[in-house]
Amino acid sequence: MIPEPQKRKLVELGFIVVVPNYRLGPGISLYEGPLQDAKDAYTWCQTKLSQLLPDGVSVDPTRMVAIGYSAGATLALMLVRNNPQHHPYFRKELTFS
């Protein structure tokens, strides 16, 4: 869950904030549950979200970000890491110094 002050700041900066839920284990694997849910939410935002917004507000599917905390951050990273076609500028190799 993203804290309210951060959601407000993102909206203030012009972002459309979507906070999806995802299925939890142990009854389902990471790939079939939470990661698939994250992929589905990302695709939904690319293809359907604009239809629900007021006139004059739209989603640019080439300018989307995925963020999160704790498990949500892991899902955001895995979403792009396992699907680089979702983000053409993502580099497959990450280095930390």
C-alpha cells in the first residue's frame, strides 16, 4: 500500500495513481498469483484505464511506472525484469555500487 501523502504528491505531479491488489500465497505460486496479477493490472492500465477517466485525461501507455514497497517493490521489479517488452528502456543487467 502506498502511503496517502505519497499518493497525493504523485497526483500533484500529474500522475494517475492506481493501487491494485494481488493474490497471496501459499495457495498459489508467485508467478501464477501475484506476478500475474501485476502483469494484468499493468496491461489493464495500458488498455482500459483511459476509458474510465474524465474527458481530456488519458493514459500514455509508453510512460507508465510501477512502484511499490516491500513485496510490492519486488513485484514492480519482477514485472519489468521478466517482461522487458513492457518497458523498452529497462536494462536487463542491474549494477549497484
